[in-house]
Amino acid sequence: MFKGLWSRMKSFGKRNDTFDTESLPESPVRRPMALNRKSSILCQLYEKKHFTSKEFRRLWDFYDKDGSGFLELSELDRFLRDLTEVTLGEDVDEAEYEKFKAKIMGLIDDNQNGKLEAKELSKIIPTEENFLLAYSIQSQNIGAQLSSQDFLEIWVHYDKDCSGYLDFTEAKDFMKDMLKVNSVKVDLNNVTYLDTFFKTFDTDDNGVIEIDEMAAIFPVEERFTNALKQRKRFTKEEFDRLFDEYDTNKSGTLTPKQLPKMISDLAKKSKANLTDKQVAEISGRLIQMFTDKEIPRTELSLIISSNTPQHGVQFKREMNEKRMSILG
């Protein structure tokens, strides 16, 4: 949806370009803008087709003066006014600014909290392919944690074949992005270094990185990491079979009432020997994590089931052979 939005925004400078703003409330009168193009970092970077990770970080830090991890109040106003100037030109009145502001916020303020997060801003700033950058900015604030939804977005981005684990090829992309974000000065094409790095994540030495292993290195909210503790009990195959039985209307979701029953049945079929109390605790964590809404199949599967054999000697051999072929 947002691909190419930056280049499309550049064309808004033509006065015959309009926004669909009929439903917007009238804006209060403010004094006209007086922006100095040379002082705006956004203006300085405007002609670039892609920002490097360093440039995006420089841009973010320029506007996020208090280091909160959000652009809000005067920070947000300054960014939006600079963005208005580089897209519509310097001679913009307040009415045009308010329309532009409403349109942009409607496009990128996903949670509609009136603030901008780095990951929201990255939708319109054409940053080089480093998916972790915006999330790393968000998590560097004191006490900040990634939400389960943020973490799952990261996981799904790198698990390109939706296998439920990262093989060495997928993990290589993740590790390169992570090294860039943390400004580690190494040769990112040095596969020997990447192999060593990979082994630090692959804690159970089965030749792949699983979701709980990745979660261990991110500041993810505790209820999510607690929920992941159960995943080795259930196989993906058992999960899929039972989910199909419970998902009678084929919606791809379960209700909070269905979940404890499914967890209980899953425990029995997999001989996990869970007590009623344990089933209630596991279900409660999951229901809380999904905030009492319908629970989607994909996310639930990632959290409570494993697609790798628990004692898979053959699986481990195949994954390591694949890794060694890449290493050459």
C-alpha cells in the first residue's frame, strides 16, 4: 500500500492535486508558517531516492528531541510542517497544511494515537531494506518493550516460507540487519562470522532459529515470552488438525471460550500431561495477549506449536548440510 508513497508525495506540489478532505473539521487559525529550507534535515535529504539506515536514524533523532521514541506535540508539528514544505512548497497556508496533516496521519498513524512511531514513519520514508531499524529505535527507550504484535511482524518478515523457523538463508538476512542496526563494524559478507553469530542464536543446536530463540534477544513483553514456553509441547501437525475441528465456520480464528477446550484437547493428544490449572494458566496468558478478541490461527500456531522435530536427528543433519553448502 505504501510502496512509492514518497515519490507520489513529491507530485503533490502541483496545485491541481487535491486530497479527499470533505469530512475533515475546520482547523483553528494559526500564524503562517515560516520555515527555513536550509535548516530542515528533511529538506536536505528530500532529493534522495532511498535513505540509508544511518540517515533514517539521523532524521528520526533530529525530530525526536526528547528521545521518547515518538513524535508528538511540537515534535510532530515540526516534522509535518517540514514534510508539507518539501511536498507542497513554501507558500502554504494553514488550511492546506491542516488538510495535508490529516491525510498523512490518516495514512500512517496505524493506532490512531496522534503520535508517530519510527515504524510508522518508515512507511513513507524510503529507507534501505533494514526491517529491524524502526523497531530498534522503538525498543531503545528506557523501559520500552516490543509488543507481541510488533515481534510477530518482525518474525513473519524474516520467516519468508512460513515454516515456523528460520533456516540459515533466512537467518542470514536477519543477522545482517541486526548487525547494521547495532553498528557492529564487520564484513557482512563474511559467512564464517555469520555462522558463528548464527550458532549463538541456535541454542538447541538443531540447525535453525526458532521463534522462542529469537524472542530471547528482543525486549518482548513478558506475557508473550511466557506463552512461548509451551510451544515445544505441541507439534504443528497436531495443532492444525485440532484447529480445523474447532474452526467450524472456517473463519481462521478461535474465540476466547474455545481456546481452553482446544488447549486441553491438544494436551491430551500430545500426551503433555497438563493439569486443569495449567491449561487455564496457558489459556489465560494467550487470551490476555490477544486482548480478549478472536484469536487468529497463524499467530496462535507460532506461539504454541513447533514445526521442528523435538528429537529430529535427520532434520538437524539436513539443516546443517544446507548451512554448510551456503558457507562453501
